[in-house]
Amino acid sequence: MLKSTLEAFSDTNGKARAAAINGTVELTNLIPPTVTYESRGDLLIVGTQENIIALAEQFLEINSVTLLSTDATGEKLGLSNLYFSQDISAKGYLGAFKVTCQVAGQLTKANLAKVAIGRDCFDLILDMTENGIMSLEIPAPGYYAVGSRKDKLAQLVEDLPAMMGTFDKPKYFRLNPDLCAHSSRGVSGCDRCLDACPAGALSSDGVEIAIDPYLCQGVGTCATACPTEAITYALPDPQNTQNFVHRVLTRYKQEGGEKPTLLLYGNRDEKAVTDALATFPSSVIAIALEELATVGVDTWFSALVYGAHQVLLATNTKYIPATIDRVLSNELAMAQRFLTEMGYDADRICLFDFSDVENFVSYDDALFSPVTEALTGSKREKLFSSLEMLYTEASTKPEQSSVVEKAPYGSVSCDTTDCTLCMSCVAVCPTRALHAIGDRPGLLFIEEDCVQCGMCEKACPEQVISLEPRFNWDWHARKEARLVHEEPAACCISCGNAFAPASMVKMLTEKLQGHSHFQGDAIRRLSMCEDCRVRDIFEQMEKDPESQARV
């Protein structure tokens, strides 16, 4: 349908658009690994007794049907597969739903599948309760919350019998724990991905992030929110998405196309986009994504420097869960703030409502003379490169910009009066934004690498570090290693070699001079390097063997 719509345009832009889209390898052809579901067809129907008993007869082709009534009557009506409970909890996915509830004859909550069918789990859940027994914004595969929607119920009566067997689904993400800024050495940090998942697929044990591939629905908000690319989207990955955008825009221009507008949309909105393209100017190039939220500011700004006059984010609002809407809104707010502070129109990147297609007017001019080569590096590096190019041509050149809440851009400040250069902040920094000078006591900071995870602030024993969320437009200053604090080194009183910051030795001496283990000559060891300290201990033990317990 989309192809025929594209081919219906015979003007220069229309022909160029068709050639660009049809002549570029589709993003959906890039196939990631898969996960497998196994379903025997054991169905649980939850709801009022009247509704579920009447419905059970519609699923004679299902392997087994268990009825769980939320009514308080407890009248079994001679049905061996009917149970009653108002205290129900459920978790899982297609082929592995564990439902626990209080049932007759049980003193505590029981696994209903074991009681009803002798198995550990149900394969499918048809939920007819008003509020649902699972509260995820995007339901797990195999869970169908119908409520009072009879139209939806009629379709499920036809579809559910087919949900028996083996099913494969793409594994939408890649996870690299080495890049993750979630925690380090027992200090908690970034949790942006946890807040961005509407499917309940992400969890944390306090140390590492885990993603359940069976719950993941591929909306991509976790990857968009992740500032370090510890989580990347795999259908396709960000590199392929941006390269695809570059290739399509390049081909469009090679075929004689002018004034391109990029329309990004999720696959589920293909029909709405196809209808809109019949009315849109032929310079609007539609690019399908698995989900709209799989790309963010880095892709949007890259498109502008590749020559797109405008980037439209096509949304069908009735399909957007609150979490996805929040992630998209935050990304868009940040993008439009950057644009307006450089003097550009905010709606060069904007949401697009299909109902406004007849009122759409494209921009005649590009923001930037298009770059011919695709940008390289991480998504963060591509974003910074794009913004630097746009900043060079901007009518307004701000020095700094405020950022939205939890944005991964900013600096840190340090009260150097009380800093002992203990390097606790360096030990936990996931990106090496904070790092030691190396040849002398000192702390350096690179703002471009800081993702504002907050671990340095939490790890500092002196509580002298604080975060400064912002965007620094001076990219030379942003990229350079800035000196935060340095001081003279303390020299070993035995060998004379520098071994620690002088303030740290002074602080330890003052704090420990009253301790029983540091009385007499023992306090001197705090002013020695490690080698001399060990040697002094052994020499003391040789002179006075009875002192071993005290040393």
C-alpha cells in the first residue's frame, strides 16, 4: 500500500522520494537474535462469575480452561474448574504466567496453576476484570486485558486457540554492563532506563541492570534514555538507523529531490502514514521504525545536518503509554530548547498529528549546508557533532543552556577547601569524566563525558562534590580536561618519595592520633609510603616479638 502511494507521485520530488526509499535497504531487514515462547494452551479466565462461565464455552479448542471468579459468592455450580478469589497477583508472560491467590481449602496464598491443572504456570490469561490483575502499561505477551470491551473479546475468541505451540520474538536490545552507569562499588547511580520501561522488563538488584527478554516489547525507550549506550536497540541498532537516514536523504538529493522533510513513524502507524502521504507534499520522506521511541535527539539532529529541513515525529496518541509519552516529551523538550536557544524555530523537530496533514506547510530552507559523509562515533558523539555544526551557523550563540530533569549533560563542582583527593569519585565514575592527573595529586574533569549519574557526589566522603546540570556550548571547554583540584604531595618521611596528597595524610593523622593502634611511633607510619610502612612494621616485630599483636 505504501509503495503504491509513493509511486503515484510523478513530479520530481515524488520520483526522487520513491527512488530513495525503494532503493535503500530497509531497516526491518536487519534481524536480531530471538527468544522463544512455549505454550500448551492452558488458559486462565478471570472476572465475574457470570461473565467467565458464559465465556468458557467459547474456548473448546484450548487445551484447558480455568475460571477464577472475583465474586464473593463461592458457589461452584458443579464446575470443577471454577475458583474464587478477590486477592489475586500475577506475573509472567506467554507460557509462564504464575498466578497466586487465596483459594478455598488453602490457609495461605497458593499457586493456582498447581491447584487447578497440576502445572507451575498458565500459558494464557484472559482478564475481564475492570482494572486488570497485571498493571503494566504494555501487557506481557499472552496477557489479554479485555474489561468490558465486547468487541475486543469477540476477536480474542477467534485468536486465542492459535496461541498454542512455539513462538519466536526478536530480542530487541543489547546490554553491555561494562558501559552501564547504574552502580559502582556499592554506590547507586543512573536509573534512567528503569524509569523508561513501560513493559516492566527492566529490574535492578542494586548492582546491575537486568532485562527480561520475554517481557521486553521493543518500544526502545530504555535505549533512548541510556546515556552511555550500555543498552542499545537491536532492530536495528542506532548506527544502522542513522546511516539509513543519511543514505535515504543522500539518494533523494541525487535523484533531484528538493526541500526534504523527514517523517519518522512506528510500524503500527503505517496505514495512517500511507493515508497522510496522499495529502502531504511529495518532499515528505517517511521512514518506518519498529517503534517511534527507539530513536532520540541524536538521530533527529543528525537528520537536520544531513539536509532534512524538518523532522516530524508521527504519533498516534491513543497508542502511546504514559511512560513512552514522557520519554518522548523529555527528548523533544530538550531538542526544541537547543533549537530555540540557537535562534532556530522549535518545530524544526516536532510531533505530528495525522489530523493536521491538510494544514502542513514545509520549510523552504535547510538549517545547515548538508554534510556529505555520515557521522561516526557513539550516539552522544554524533549529537555533539550535530549541535556544533548547527551552532556555527546559528544567529544566536548561547554560552550555556538549562536542561530538562535527568538530562545526561552537565558539570560537577568541588569545594576544594575540604577535598582530600582521596579519589573515591574517580573510583566510581563510569565514563572517566573524573580522573586523576597521574604523576601528582590532582583531579581532572571532562564535561563532555559526564552523564550526571551522581555516583561521584554520593561516593565523596567529605561531601564536597555536587552536580551542575547544564549544556555547555563551548565545545573546546567541554572537551578539555579541566583541573578541579590539586595540591602538593606528601613525601615519605623514610625514603622521601611522594606517595599521597598532603591534606589526606594530615586529615588521617588528626583523626587517628587518639586511636590505640596509633600510639607512640606507630603514628609515624601514616607519613610513610606503603613499602616503608611495611618494612617499619617488620623491623619493629624483629626488635620486639611481643609487639606483634599490637602492630
